[in-house]
Amino acid sequence: MSQTSTKVDMLNGPLFMKILIFALPLAASSLLQQLFNSVDVAVVGRFASSKALAAVGSNAPVISLLINLFVGISMGANVVLSNHLGQRDDEGVRRTVSTVSLVSVVSGVLLMLIGIGVSRPILELMDTPADVLDMAVLYLRLYFVGIPFFLIFNFGAAILRSVGDTRRPLYILVVAGVINTVLNLVLVICFGLGVEGVAIATAIANMVSAACIVVLLRREKGALQLQFNHMRIYGKELRRMLQIGVPAGLQGMVFSLSNVVVQSAINGYGSAAIAGSAAAINFEYYCYYIIVACNGAAISFIGQNYGAGKYDRVRRIFRICMLMGLVGCFAANALFTWQNHFFLSFFTADPEVIHYGAIRMQGVLLFQFLACSYEISGSALRGMGESMLPTIMTVFGTCVLRMVWVFVVSPHYHGFAQLLQVYPLSWVLTGAMVLVAYHVRMKKLCAVRV
């Protein structure tokens, strides 16, 4: 497949099919990355023990907390590249690619060191049960050994997404996913390694995906080509990336911090509740990545059209992405919830674990489509260079509310199902605020244009 055929003209012509063609491989890519963790959870749940399942699954909020800042910065890189492309600024594209490449390496090494160092303190702070703590710490430390490669792939994929290429990163993840699955089964079943086996398998799969994305970027033609001898950080591009990416990353971090707080409350219900929640949350991630794909489409398409001053297309892109997100996410939410026992059985055969997992799916997963309201609106604002406002609103509407719910409401409104009600409540509140902010911003743009 030629490089040209993987690129999308975002500035001209019909939008719906272009956005769909862009979003589908992006959704599949995100799902495959999540499958790395899901396979870890399924293998230890089926071939090790429920405690091993709890040890691996309880790490998800911690991992998200630590990586979200850097994932946000990669989002900023996507916006900066898209704006330069919309302005036909090849030199700006070259400087941004150079900056992004070096930032990915430095960020990866820094995050690896932080993750290894804080693994035990964070898990202890979350009141992780003593019977799973050591396994959880071991898994988390080994997982972070592969984080530099994870970030290299994600920053590299952001470069390709800026020109509409979501297919080649997907092909890479298919290969890495197969490697991860095979290694999981071999290391856990044949060598009896347990949580360390699945962590090692994930790290190796991340190494493969990073190597492949680097090879692709080295073979690119024109401004997107990765040139090792020209790698350096350009201050203007870095500042712009950070202006957009850091608020998005901080939002993700604080968002994950609120989930860590909720997870600590879940931990109080015992290892079966932890394991059940860990199994159920996989399906939330699967559905959420439908929203992520629409977010990516909104950022890339709006970023280019905003850079080119085509504000009418910005409106149309927002409406298409929102519709796709709502319909796609709700359909997946309903399917998984309808057959919750069947899907949970892939992760465990323990009836008590399945019971808790079903409660989470019925109380959280079924309403997850509501998150489109603030996620896609926030991505539209970031595509227009406005990152701090959606961050502040999301931090208040989701994170603050969840912490208040855990520390103030839950002690008087006790119960596992009652604890989880905070998720749909926070989605409704945050969505209302960010939707209003988007519409206000669009009115100002149209007024200036007139």
C-alpha cells in the first residue's frame, strides 16, 4: 500500500465517509492496545487465580494515572501537526516531527523511572488487599519497563494520524497483539510465571510496535519523515504542544486520580469485588475507545480545517463525530450489558466475581455513551487550540464530584452498586458544561468571521 493512499484530504469534499474511514482503524487500534491488558486479565483469571486477576486488574487506574499526562502531550502534537498541515507549512511540520520524536523518548524513560519507583506506595495508598499487593506491585513494575516503547508508538501514531493515516498503526497493533497473546499463554501456562509472565509479554509487544512505527516514519517521504540526525526540540513547537497537551494530560491524570479514589473504595469490598470490577471495566474500555476514535477524528479534522479558516466544516465535523460516538458507543454498551454473564465468563469462572462484574456493567457500562457529550466537545475545542477550558470543566464535573461521592456520600449511602452511581451522574453534569462551552466558542468564531 502506498503512503499516499493512507492519507486523507480533510480540507475538501464530503466529510462523513472520510471521518468514518479515519475513525474505524483508530478505534480498532485503541481496542487492540486495550486487548493487551484484557488478555493479561483473562489469562491470569483463567489459568492462575482470582487473586492474580485482582492484582492485574487493580492496576488499571494506576497505569492510566501515570501515563495520561504524556498521552495528552501526544494529543497536543496531533493538533500542532494538523494546524501546520492545514496552513501548508512544511517547515512547521518538520520541526514538529523532530520535537515529537525526541519528546517521546525522553518522556518514556522518565515515566518508566517514576512508575517503577511509585508502584508500591500508590498501591498501598489505595488500600490494595495484602493478599494481592505483592503480585500487583510486581506486575506494575514490569509493565512500566515497556512504557518507553508504548509512548514511542503512540507519539509516532499521532504523527501519522495528523495526515489521516490510521490504518498502518492498526496493522502494527495486530502483529503486536498476536505476539502478546501467544507470549501470555506460553509464559503463564507453560512456564507458570503468573502476573510477571503477562507483564513481560506486554512489554515485548510494546517493543515490537515501537520498532515498527519507527521504521514507517523513517520511510516516510517529505516533511513527515523521521530523521535521526536532525532530531532536536524546537521551542515554539514544544510550547504549542504543551499548551494544548498538558491541560489534556492533566485532565486525564486528575480523571484517573478520581478513578483511583473510586478503586480504593471498591477495594474495601474485598478481592472478589476488585476482580469483578477489573473484568467489567475491560468492556468499558472497549466501548470508550469508540469515543476515543471520534475524539481523534474531531481533533485531526477540526485541527486542519480550523487552521485553514474553514469554520463551517468545523461545525459539520463536530456534528458527525458526535453522532458517530453516541450511536456506536450506545450500541456496544447495550450489547455487552445484555449478555454480561457471557462476556464476563471469558475472564473468570468464579460466580462471586461474575456477580460483582454484572453489577458494574448494569450500573456504569449501560450509560457510558453519555460521556460523548464532554469527550467529543472537549476534543473539538482542543482542535481549535482551546485546551484549558474543557480541562477545568472536566476536572470539576467528574473528578471533584467523584471524590465528594466517595468521601461524603458513600459512607451514608453504602453499597457496591450505590458507589458506582457516581459515574453516570458525573457524565451528565460534565457533558452539559462542555457542550455549552463548545457552542459559545463557535458563536464567537462566526461573529469574528462576519
